[in-house]
Amino acid sequence: MSIRDAMVNDKKAKDNSSALKNRNRLLESRIEELTTAMEKMRGSQFRLPTGKRTKTDHGKPFCRVCIPDTHGCLVDTAAISVFLSDLETILPAEVVMLGDHLECGGFLAQHHVIGYVAQSAYTFDEDVSATNQLLDRIQSIVPNASIDYIEGNHERRIENFCTTQALANKADAEYLRRMFSASSVLGIEKRGIRWIRQGVFYDDLPLPATIKRGNCYFTHGCSTAKHAASEHVKKFGGNVVYAHTHRADSYVIRTVKAGIIGAWSPGCLCVLQPLWQHTNPTDWSHGYGLQLVNPDGSFLHINVPIIDGKSYLAPLFNTVPKPKPAKKPKRTSRV
């Protein structure tokens, strides 16, 4: 090869290298644009308050609200509207979301065969949007409340799907999970909400995806039996609030070791007769949990029912007599 040919080949190689670099820069720029566009499409309009978050003052009694299954696009609009109205009255210092606040139906519902076109009538993006709007509303009402979000079995469908699509490749599955998990598409970290993930242990407890606040455990649910409340008491050996069954239920028992303990399921805030239960009238009911908590962690738990779009807590606030202003003494004139 002549010197001239070598120089020509060297120039071609440099040109090719330069072209590849330019192409890589273009692709990187395009990837960044697409990533930003995806975040905007699935992002929420909610912005955290600019002020400092105020911590719960455990030196005083406070309210805690427990929100059961809402199921994204399958939320019952009348029930959720009444609940949010009650939330404005209660203004709790703590909120525990008990899980299944996304439906993740359609292509994500791999545990059963989709038998109706109507079950795929909404998109995953619409499902995410419904839950983001709910979180927006909750945080606009109680911007300084401490919020725990326990991942339910419906949110876990996303991780199951990611693992299946990645053919059980851990690195790829983890990448997909980071991009599309419920905590990502709902902006949980940006919102300042604590995400209680399935398969992860919290508060030094031996059961994953379970937390303890004061003298009470909170979990998505470990039983759907007919007497699920009593089953939860037996398994936890302490006070526990759960969801998952969609049925309002409670069970209180006195034990030698733990004293009086109980389990409560508030019901749900989703539609009571979904299409997949078309031949089975459900025994589900609407409601949420309210706890009046003392500084020592003891509490009074109330399952607040919502029946036919009416709250049975609101009338209590309306009927409590307001103190009358003290009468001013009549002024006597001197002669």
C-alpha cells in the first residue's frame, strides 16, 4: 500500500469515527428528549409545597385516616367524592394508603383471562392518571400530612409483568421496574410519600410490606377468608388495619398476653360490582378508616361507612352543638 493510499484510508477512518460520534451525540440527545417527554406524559400536575414539611406532633392527640382500595379507573366517583369531603373536615396528620390504588387491568391482569372488551376499555396511562389525580387531591387537602402508601397486589402486577418481559433477567427487569413501577409513574418520591414495597421489610417487622404506627400494624391484607378480620388478629397478635377484601369488617378479642386487640377492614372506595364479578353479587361495601390517636400510640378506630354516596361521619360534625357566645352583661346607666 502506497503512502497516499494509507493517508486516504486514515482520512476515511477519521471521517467515519467523526460521523459515528456525531450520530451517537444525536441519538443521546434524542433519548434524552424522549425520556423527558415520557416523564411529562405520565407526570402529575402536583407540586409539593415550598415550605418545610411539619412533622406530626406526637405530644398531642391527632387523627389518622386509612384509605382502602380505590383501583384507579375503577374508583367509585360518588364514594371518593364523599371521602374527600370528609377529609377536608378531618384534616388528619397521618394518612395510610392500604394499597390497590391502581387497577392495572388489561394487559397487566395476567392472573385471569380477559373475557370482555370492556375490561380493556381504559389504558394504563388513564389508570395512572386517575390515581395521580387522587394523590393530587389528597395532598392539596392535607399538604403537611405524613403519607404511607402500601403496595398492593394490583400494583405488584407491574413488577410481575416487567420480570416476565425481561425473561427473568434481573438487570433488565429492574430497569423496567424503575421506569414503569407504580412508585415511578405516580411520582411517589417527588411527592414525599413513603413507598412501602412488596417483598421489603419495614420497622423491624418479620412480615414484608407491613408497617407499624403507634400501637397498630398496617398491611394490604394476608387473608380473604369469610372471617378475615379474626384471621388477621390471630396472625398478627396485635392491632392491625388491612384492606384487600373490599368488605367492611372488624374483630376485637381479649388475650392474656396482649390484652384487648382488634383487626379492622374499612371496605373499599372502588365500584362494588366490577364486570369480572358479573355472575357473583359481591358483599363489598364503601368506607374508610379513621383513628383518633393518643400521644402514647393508643387509639380509637372507627370504620366510617359510605352508603349510597352518603357519609355517616359528616352528620356527627353537623349535629355537635356549637358553644354559644357568652352574653355580655347589660350596662346600667347611673342617674
